[in-house]
Amino acid sequence: MVGLATPCATNAATPRFPAGPTVRGMDVSGHQGTVDWATAWHRGARFSYVKATEGTGFRSPTFRAQYEGAARVGMLRGAYHFGRPDISGAAEQARYFVAHGGDWSPDGRTLPGVLDIEYNPYGPDDCYGLTPAAMSGWIAEFSDTYRALTGRFPVIYTTRNWWNTCTGGNPDFAANNPLWVARYGPRVGALPAGWRTHAIWQHDNRGPLPGDQNLFNGDMAALERFAMGPTAP
């Protein structure tokens, strides 16, 4: 995803996937353009997240084609929003996300929306100029607004280092928000403060699937339950 390559460089070692069941998936954005969804399915992808929005002024021009393409081959799919705490309020961004592809429905095929909150790719301050308390408040407002609009808490995509630095290691979100953790390496490793387990692990930005490589922490039945909600795996 945007801004992640610098702090989490790809590890060339083969990932030691968790011993328990997992489901392979991917995430894509405008960087991938037209995706060969049939080939991705053939290679084992069963879910995909697609970038929908950023801030309150950007809508991915490839979102609709990618989102519908994933659905056509049978994947569970969801949308993600790249958070910009530096340009507008969290509630405004959550409403923009829901209005432009980030909504959720209990149809068994739609994954809950994601707040992608991570390193600032547009400036030197990774925390967008916010204190840990202000950042925690911004994320909480986005989460609460998304839940009010959809009935689900959003998934939070982040890294351990960013989270523990920019929220001051706030543990309060783990109770409600499923974690999508990014760590490019052979193991998931330690998680951000508060979470004892993850829902999704983004383990590389290259591999057999288009876009970033992911594993859902559970079997296919668990992934389908996750889509139905509201309980995190």
C-alpha cells in the first residue's frame, strides 16, 4: 500500500506461514491497473482488498473495475481508504469512503472496509503532524463514524512501528477493530499494542499474485464468517 515500502523492506526469505489454516489473498490499487483476476484465482487468491479512496478528494479510477473483477471470479472482496489526518477530519473521510465504494453489507461476499493508516508518503513527518493523543482521537472518530454508517467497525491496516509511534502504543482499538498487519518478512512478529492476534497479514509486496501478498488468519469458513460479521476472527 501507499508509503509502506520504505520502513518495511521486502525480505527475500520464504515466509514461514503460520502453522494453522490460512487463506491466500491480495490487495490492489491503481498501481496494478487492469488485473487478471482469473489467473489470480487459479493461483489461489480467495479474497482481495481494493483501494477506493484517499482523503476526501481522491477516488481510485480503477476501483470499480477491480472490485467487480474480483467478485466475478468468486473472490470475497472489500475496499480500503488511505487515511489523511493532515488534510481533513476523520468523520468526513469515513463518510466519503462509504459513499464511494467503502460500504459494507451482510451478503457474505463483502469484507468490512479498511482504514489504511500508516507512514506519511507526502512529507517528512510520519505522524502527519499529530500528537499520539490527537492521532488516536482521529482514528477513533473514523472508526465510530464508519460503524454508525455500516454496522461494522473497520479493519485497521498498519505496522507495529507506525502504530506504537504515532498513537503512543494505544491498546484501545484491539477490542473492536480487526487488525491487518503489514510486515514483510518470514514471520508475522510482534503486533501493534493491544492486539493479541491479527486478521490478515500482508507479508510481501511481490509474489505470485498481483499487488501485495496477504494471508487471512483462518480457514475459508472463518473468512466467510468474517465477511458476514460482526465478530473479528
